[in-house]
Amino acid sequence: MRSTLGAEFAAALHRYRDRTAIESGGESWTFADVERRARAVVAQLRAYGVEAGDAVALHLGNGVEFVVADVAIALMGAVKVPVNPLLPASTVQYIVTATQARVVIVDPVFGVDHPAPVILKDELATEGPLDALPAPVGPGARAAIYFTGGTTGKPKGVVHTQASAVAVHYAQLLEAEIVQDDRLLLTTPLAHAAGLFAQSALIRGATSVIEDGFDAERVLDAVRARGITWTFLVPTMLYRLLDAVDGPEPFGLRTVVYGAAPITPARLTRALEVFGPVFVQLYGQTECPNWGTRLAKDDHDPARPELLDSCGRASIMADVAIVDDQLSMVPAGETGEVCLRSPYVLEGYLDDPSATADKFLPGGWIRTGDVGFLDDAGYLHLRDRRADMVISGGMNVYCSEVENVLAEHPGVAQVAVIGVPHDDWGEAVHAVIVGSVGVDEILEWSRGRLAAYARPKSAELVDDLPVTPFGKVDKKALRAPHWAGRERAIG
């Protein structure tokens, strides 16, 4: 069995060489085209001194260049560091520095001064020496470092090995039901979950149709006219599609994978009427990508609302458990912290042994920071979140990062950031402020200082922030009036 991404890609590129691998921007590339271009980029990276084990950052939007660079990094046994294009420049610079990236492959449109040598997107080699590949790295070597927001204000690097990177694709091909004749429409950032789906498509011999962003009308046109059979959405995007379509059509979609939040029952009923029984919900986190649990297509039944409240049962290559405050496992029906175990959990946090130790429990389990319970049938029901985090439109927003930025405003004496319910995004970022600043002023202040998805969408001024008996800001008290009457205290 192949145990590295480079070996998986090399086998797929040869096996499917005459099939179409990528469609983007009105052009298409076969698997042979991707291999030729990726090998040329390998030679280019080696000319920059990149060797197996070195980090290469990808600060790119969606397009064939991302996929080619991704394959090249894997073929040479280097370490991919995907950088979300939505991040502010200071965070991008921190990531490049923290990973000691030898090179950054970048689209200059982002206008970031990178602290490492850069290769511009348009300067990526398309022809060149075809070096012997793949590089002889082992399954324990690093494959990727993904960054997720940190509770102390700095993002944390999540390290995955070659073995975990391969294992997640085996799970994904099964659970996401990706088959060789699929045409996957990818509109979310390749630096995020869509990049893993593009990798799985390559391994399986399917075709990825890549768009540079989500637009409801454009997505519907692609589904109608371009033979799209599979796509990935966050619920916000699905709601946009439902608003843009008049009624049921003979769509060719076979699978729609979604995550970040459940679909509301009313919207799900409408979605099933329009698109049919095609929906699969995933639950995971950067530390255990995508497939901690899975709510299958036949679980999406409006007649069984108790299932729609859940995020499914353990994925085929994962285990789920609930622990109490003493970190002891509890029986079905009891609420506690959700823990996951699989062959694709993280190796650890980059240069942070303390956070790594806190993440793991004996037996290979990791703590998710989410609170929930398992029912008697093994379905996971989420109820709250231990981590001080908001998930808005599928993107993780760490409250401390937003608070640190808002606190820089001279008119802010104290600030607390929470998530409040939002019909489209699941949760919206909301700031509660003590100070002399106006609401419009503080919302404008966040522009250019925070990624668009992390900026507060609303704010309120108060005289004092409530505190717990231990003197900490009582965010449960701040959130309570916004979430009153709801079973879940998260979106």
C-alpha cells in the first residue's frame, strides 16, 4: 500500500494520464498535463534550494496553479503550507516565518511582502527537466502544516504526516462517495477544505472543475450545463442556491457534501425537493480533517428530525467518544467533550509541545473542544463549544484574535467577542464593548485589520462586561439572550 502523497499522486497521474484532471478559467488539463507541469515546478523549486522536508507556502487563489504546485510539493517530499487568501498580511507573514518556508508561491494580487523568496504565479514553470520522482520520504515525514486560529492570538500550525495525509483520502473517497466519473465543482478556497477534495479527485481519477469563488447563479449554470455531479458547500452557500432557483430541475448532482453547521429542517426539506437525496454532512476539524463523523444521505430525512439535529455517526476510519471534566468516558446520553480517534489525526502542533500534550488523551484520542453527546444509535449531537471560537460561514474565527484587534482602538476600554445566531452563516461575529467608540466606527476599524469573515458583523455598547466568580468575562451570560430558546448554543 502506498504510504505517501507523492506515491499516490505519481500512480494516479500515470494511471489516468489521458483523462481530464482539471477544468478552470475556460481551459482544461489532463492528468498528463498536470504531471508535466508539476515535474517542471519540482525542478524550479529545487533550483531555489528546496529539498524533501522543506516547507513551501502556497499563497494562491483557486486555479490550476494551486493544484500543480500542490502535486509538485508532494512529489518531491516537501511540506505544503497552504495560506488562506482571506487572511490579513500580518498573519500571512507570521505563517511564512513560523514554518521557515523556503519559498512562497504567490499571486501578486494579494500585495503581501513575504519574508521569504517568492515565485509569482505567472512565473511557475510549465516545461522543464523531468526529475526522477517521487522523493523517497517515509510515512512519518511531514506532508503539510495547516494553520488554525490560536486562542492566544497567534494561529497554530497543525502538522500532518504523509501517513495521515494518505489515510484521510482513503476515508474521504469512501465517505464523500467520490468515484472516477465524478465531476467535482470546487468553489471554496483550495487552501481550505476544497484542497483536500481536489487531492482526492486526483487520486481517484475524477475531474475537478475549479471556480475562483462562489456565485449562486454561476454554480447553478455549471450544474446545469457542465455535467457537475459532486460539490462541496457550507450551508450559507446552499441557502443562496435555494434562493436563486425556482423549483425542482433535473440536476445531475449525485452528492453534495456540506459541513460547519447543520441545515435547518425547513431549508433541508426545500433542498431535498430541489436537488433530491444527495446530501452528506461531515464533522471534523483541522486536527482531524473532515471525517470525524458523517451524516449519510439516507439520514437526511425530514420525518426523522432527531437525526437532523446530529452530525452523524463515526466515520468509517474514526472513533467518537465523550468524556467528562475528569476526562473519563461517559455513556450514551451524557453530555461532555467530544473526542476523536483516527489514523489521520495531527502529529502535533508546530513548535508547541504544551498545546500538543493538552490536545491528546491516552489511546490516541484528541480533544475537539466541542461539547455534545452520543445517542443510543451512535449519532453525535453537538451542544456547545469549549474553545472561545465562532464558526461563521464555515470559517473558524477565534475570538481572542478579534478582541486583540478591536482593543487597539483608543476608544475601547474592554471588549468581548461572541457568536450570535445567523440564518445564513450559522453564527455571526458580534462585539460587546465598554468604551467611548461608536458602533459604526468600530466596525469600520476592523476593515483591513481582520479577514472579512472574522470582522464583527454587529456590535453593542455596554457599561460593564459580566464576570464569573473567578473574575473572567462571562461569555455564557453574554451569549445567553441571543441563544435563548435554542437547543444548540452554537450555529
